[in-house]
Amino acid sequence: MTDPVLYLSMLVIGLALALAIVVRAYADRVSKLKERVRELDSSKRSLSSTYGNITEQWAPFMSGYPYDPRNFRFLGSPVDGVQFEDDKVVFVEFKANGSRLSPRESRIRQLVEQGRVEWLEYRLATREGALTPPPTRVVEDWGAERP
């Protein structure tokens, strides 16, 4: 005689094992999909960065740029470039869409707006045909020099 409880127990155990296998397969698939999303997101950010770097180099030549592009010099970092005009020098940072200044770029803008910009002419001395740098100097507090 067969016991219906035994069959029912075996059926429940079989269903539980099948469910565990399905859940495990689903979890593996979800994990792989999440990894793929991370890879695509990283690739997208990299492409955006590359696009931005290329665009920054061409931006002075685009219509709407307010200065003569022949007087622009590309730096790339910490600002995109410097525009040299007859009556002023302009630090230029190109931004696309909703992008914002980085904390470093914001600090540079603040220093420029505060007039904390200096000119330094650094001369290299030569001795017997070799370049010899001048003595080191330390500049503190934006102008107070110390030997």
C-alpha cells in the first residue's frame, strides 16, 4: 500500500528543489545583467568624457564662440584653455548641457574673480651651456615672498 502523505511530501520537496534551482538561476542572471549595466554605464561615461575632450578642442571654432579662436590656447586641465585678447586674458572652461564646474574649477574661477592672479617671469640661468634654475623661493599668502 502506498502512503499518500509520502507522495505528497516527495512532491513538495521536489517542487521546493525546483523552485530553489529556478531562484538560483534567476539570481545568477540578475547578477550578470547588473554587471553588464555597470559595464555599459562605465563605457558611457568614458565615451562622454572622450566626447567632451574632443569637443573642448574644437569649441573655440564653433559658431557663437565670442572671441577669435586663433588667440585661444588649449590647456585641458585645470581649465580648458586661455583666450588672449589685446585688452584682457580670459580663462575658458567649456561645459556641455547640464554639466557643472568641478570643485577645483570653481575654486579657480573664484580666485580669478577675486583678482588673485599673478604674472611670473621665471628665468633660467645658464652655466657653461647647461640650464641652471634660480634659487628656490617660497610664495605664501599670494604675494608675500620668503627666501
